[in-house]
Amino acid sequence: MAGYTVIDVETTGLSPSCRDRVVEIAVVWVSHDGEIQDQWVTLVNPGRDVGPTHIHGITATAVAAAPTFDEIAPYVLRALVGRIAVAHNAPFDLRFLASEFHRVGLPLTDLPLRGVCTMAWAPFFVHSSSRKLADCCAASGVALKNPHSAMDDALATAQMFQHFLRLAGGKLPWQEDLDAARVYRWPTYSGPYGQLRLAARSEGPNARQDEWLDGIVSRMPRAANPLVDSYLGVLEMAMLDGFLAEHEKAELVSVAVDSGLTRGHVLDLHADYLRAMAEVALEDHIVTPGERADIERVAAALGLRLTDVEMALAEAQQRAAASNAARTALATAVLSLEPGDRVVFTGDMTVGREEWIALAREHNLDPGGVTRTTKVVVASDPNSMSGKAIKARAYGIPIITEASFAKLLKQFVEAQLAR
């Protein structure tokens, strides 16, 4: 493999399945040891309205003379073939790339497209306050000048990835992605390579619309399931202006479907998200007016009512002395156990590992090593660097705490008794 290609796209909306398109793309070449080698960026004429200018700062006038994706597609393809793609919330960017390639007659046969997701790997290397690119960069000592500018985002992601590579010290936890990239069958392009025509932004994006997310939302827990965490990342992107328009709701439904989430999953996830916000706000036993406003803003965006806010805060106050149950619920969202599921235990635990293994066997679960079919890995610390945890991350297997597993096991036992 020749190295890594960091990709960032700005788009007209949230989902290519809803006919959203790329309006800006940045490509940064990074060597295996983290050296930034080359880069380019261009606005892209999407052939439709440009979407949320108030977020990405791109106007219809700016893209009027920009190249269309079919003009730059050969160069984007050449930047990826023989390399491994890197992006922050990679499922989002790579879904859009796959859709754009399909539109221009270069369909990808092996989907979803694999790549290294810096959002998914960030907890493994740094302690950031949230999944947002700006927070992960800050925790890595990287400055992000203009969020939602494709080149600024791509360069910041590349520099953060450099930090991850240094910390990995040659033991790459995403080796599985490297192996997949080596054998990936990219479509063949045999046409001419015309001049790469680039259209630059005339100025940076508008003043930040996401400053309100720097408060309570930036302290929200991560979801153990990578697809759920990716969906939450897109959800928070949609809430940058504190409002979900009807078309954004439809696009979120499409993102949920692409992530394998059902309507029931999403409704439960939104409710868990609101309850987790309430618990985060009550960490210091006080809900400030600003925190209350943020909770109400998110509730409104999710289509929830003020009575839901009151209920979430009341429940959070009742549970505060005992445990952060809603955070556990968010961490285990969309997870459930079935008879015969493989579960893996790693690290020093509060309950002895052998005791957990015996309990799992007692309930017809299959404790053992990490395979692609493993349902969950249970660790004393979800950011564990054990061999089992590293392999689980490479396979996209959720890593959860003992408390989260105990909750899943309780639900599993109750479901079995009800049958």
C-alpha cells in the first residue's frame, strides 16, 4: 500500500439516498509514517441547490463555474486506488463518495466502502470531550481554523491522524482495514485525464453555527456501536442550527437505514439521547439556564416535547445518586443478546472474568475469542488497548463496560423468561 488518503466532503444535505450531493471535496495524501505529501481541494457544482449555506458557507454563485463531480471523478479515484481512505465519521463521507462514483458510471461493487474512521478511533488515543472533529483535534493538540471548510477539516484530520500514528508506534489497530484495502477491487477507469480544474472558496465559511453545541452536547457519551455513533455524529451535524427541517428529518431516516437502524431503534435512541443529556447536565447537581436551553433546543429538534424534557430531568435527578443509567442506555443503544451470541471479556474487572464467563455460559451465551461474529466485547475500560479490544475495533464490534453488559444480560434473561 502506498499510504493513506484523507477525504473530507461538504454536502447539500445528510444522505445521498435523498439525492444529496457533494459541493466541496478535499484530498490530502499522507504517507505510512504520517507525513503530509500533497493536497488539493475544489468546490463542486452539484447540479442542484447547495443546501445549508449557513453551515458550510458555500453559495450557488460560488459553485456556478465549479467542476462537476464527473470532471474530477478520475482524480478522486486515482487518489484512493492502492491507498486506504481516512475520514472523520468515515461512513458519512464514504457513502457520499460511493454515490457520486455510481452517478458517473464508476460503481463500487463492494459496499460499504472501508476506511479508517478517526471519530471511531479517537477514544483509543485521546480523551476528547465529544465525537466532534474540533474536540478530537483539540485533544490531539491540533488547531481547526474553519470547521466545515473541506480543506481545513481534511488537514486537521490528517494532522490528528499523524498524532494517532505516533501514539500507535507501528502497532496499527486498524490493520484489518489495511488488509481489506490491499485486496479491494476498485472500478477501472481507462478514459482520458483532462486538466484538473479546481475552484476555490472566495472566503471562509460563515461564523460558526455550532457554538451552542460546545456546551452540554459536547460532553455527551459515545455509543459503543460504531454505526450508532456515526448516526449520532450526523444527527449533531443536522442540529448545528438547532432546528431539524422536514427534509433533514427525511435525510436522517435515510442515514438510519444505511446504518442498519430501524424506526424503533431511532426513536429509542433519541429518547436515550435526551435522557443522557439530562444526566450530563446534572453532573454538578445544577442545571444552569444555558444547559436547560440546550436540552430544550435538542428536544425540539428531535420532535420531543417540553414534558419530555421535564420527565428526563426528573428521572435524571432520581438516578443521579445511584448511577448514570441513561448514559449506559445510550452506550448500549441498538444492542441486544440472543442465545448463542459470542461475548468476549478482557482486562481486569470488578467481577472476576471467570465469574462472567460462567454466567454467560449459564445463559446459553458463547464466551470466547474475538471473531467477526462476536456480538460484544466487555472491558473494564472501553478504551482498552488489549489485543482483543484492538481486534474488536478493527471488526467494528461494540466494546462496552461491565455495567452495560449487566444491563444487556438482564434484558436478555427477562426476554427469555417472557417467551
